[in-house]
Amino acid sequence: MGAFLDKPKTEKTNDIGVGRDYRYVVASMQGWRIDMEDAHHVKISIGKDPPFENWSFFAVFDGHAGSNVAFHSAENLLQTLLETPAFRDVKDELNSNGQKITEKSISSIKEGMRSGFLRLDASMENLPGGTEKERSGTTAICAILTPDYIFFANLGDSRGILSRKSDNIFSTEDHKPYMEKERDRIVKAGGSVMIQRVNGSLAVSRALGDYEYKSVPGLCATEQLVSPEPDIYIIERNKEDDEFLVLACDGIYDVLENEELCRLVRSRLTVTEDLKHASNQVLDVCLSKGSRDNMTMIMVVFDAAPKVKNEAVELENVWLESVDKRLKELIDSKHDGADDADSITLILKQEGFDDNSPSTCDIHLARSLIDRVLEENKLDESQQRQQSQQHQEANNISNNLLENADDSIKTATEVEAGEEIDYG
């Protein structure tokens, strides 16, 4: 759903910060889409008082058919969750038992997240500024991070993963119309699943907004063709094993499997401590691998995450230098396709640059380098054209001056050689 640009917008938007026992980064890129419909929200401390002062909130929203619902959800979901009776009960219980999360409080948190999503969805049907029922919708993936637990809530096909040293990767499950549970609900509500979409149109079976799919009389919100009910996951933290968590829209997962994404992030963390640079490289890899969607990713890095290794840095630098050298050779020789990043990537791949790549994402890792060199070459060519034009203009001026001088000399000579003028 949505139209595409002739050329992707590759400028990145970033936000970085530090929490109680983690670092985080947000990276967003519009990519090939005409509009940027992703939104996100980060809150290092979700409350001023215990226990919430030590709890953090992260969320990514992937909008479709417009950005209204996505941006409104980003601004209001957390507050809506905190205002539910269940979250008020959690606060009272934890303040009375020394901040210890019990089975009862876990149950309350789950109910608070579930009911908060339903409340928010019910409140957005007629957003301010609209003249009719809101038509846009959004997926949502959010995580509440406490000192001892991570609570994920997922709606649609944005996804949350937790990478561990033990390689036991946790992942939320996407909500797709062709899944048996989702298909059954859609059919019972009078809809159909065609070309793996709700009524042949919508690619997700659960979302906030999308009210045209939520109007079957006699059915509650969770029974409609598209449900606003999230799946909730509770993960107990293991500070020796947990490396990082990622929340991202399907612009990332369209081209990277969970394991591939974890390997890529690990490889970035072994060559740089700059989370902004690391996350931007992930987006560039996804673009190079063919992602056509908006991309937004939140990465929360824990103490057990991989650290920078000098050997890895040196290996990657040597490889990038070889790519840079060959890239400039292709441009200087005006090789066919040497003015297009995708074509150059294919050429380098065919020439075997994947074979000695230090990363699991092979030549796609060099995408940012390719883009930069191409941009520099365009600037050089532009400067050369400008200098050539200036040189030509200077020559024209010089020639005109010479021609005028010749004309003046010629005129003076003709006067001297002419007949005497009779003044009477």
C-alpha cells in the first residue's frame, strides 16, 4: 500500500540516549515511499515516582493509508496504558511490597497493556481535524523495560526481538491474515482472505485504526475483521545473557530474518561504539538488499552485548579500502552501471567482494560507502562543468575584447587613410 519515489530518500533521523542499565538508539529513514508514515516513542523513565521511575518504554508504529493514527498512537499510547485501572493497581501493589514484581502484578501489567490498546483504538475513530471516520491505521510494537522483566506488546507485523549470547533469540509473532487464528476471525466477521490480505487489501490482521474493517454490527472490537488486541509477551531478564533488543517495522524484516538481523547488529557492535553509526548501517543494508518501505528501528543495548574488537575493526577497514579502490576504478573507467548504487553493488558482488567480506551481509555492508563515493563524484563532475563553463565564459569575454580592439584599430586606420575632410 502506498506509492514510490523515483529515488529513495536516504537521510536518517536519529535519537540516542542512556538509561539505567542500557544505551539506546532510534534510526529512521523514509526510503522509497512518497511519505514517511512511521512513528516512534521513547521514554527512559515512564513516571516520576516508584516503581515507574525505573521503568522505560519503547515503541515503533508503522502507519499505512496515512500517518494520523501512527503519530497519534506514538503520542498517546503510553499515557493511555498508565491511566488504566490495572496499571494503577500495579503501582499500588509494588509500592506496598518493596517493588517486587509478583504473578499478580504481571497479570495486571498484561491486562493494562491489553486494555490500554483497546482504549486508545476506541478513542481515535474521529481524530481532530477529520471530517469523517479515520481511514489510516498502524501496527505497533512496544516494550516496557523494568529492572527484572521485559513486557512486549505486538500488533500487526512490526516485530520485537531479544538477542542473547546463548543464541536463543526471542521474537514476537506477526499478525498476518493467512494465519489460521487470524483467518478464522476474519471469516467469522464476514470477511475474506485473498492474496494473503484482509478482503484482498490490508496486509495485517491486527492494527490500531483501520476503522473500515471494524464496523460489523454486533461484534466487539476483538472480533472484527481487524482486531486492536495485542499479543503480550513477558520475558525475565538475564543480565549475563541478554545482549540487545530491537523493535522495528517490517521495512527491516522484509529483507532480514531475525537471525540475520542479530548477526548484523552484533557485527556492528564489534567495530564501533557509535550506536547511531551502527543503526544507520543496518538501514543502509536493508535498503541495499531491496527494502522498499519506510524503516524505523529502536535498538536497546545491554551490558552483555558484544564489545569493539580491534581485529574486527582492522579487517573491515581493509575490506572497505579494497571496495573503495575498485569503486573509484569503475567510476573513472565509466564502466556500464557505475553511476548507480544498485548496479555497482551487483558488479562488486559478481566480482567476488562477498567472499572476503567480514560481515554476514556481504557487499550490502558497503552501501553507505558506495552512496558517499557516488555523491562525491557527482559533486566533482558538477564542479568540473562549472569550471569549464567559467573558462568558456572567460574565453568569450577575451575574444570579444580582442574583436572590439581589432575593430577600433581598423576604424582608426581607415580614418587615417581616408580623404581630407573639408570644413569650409
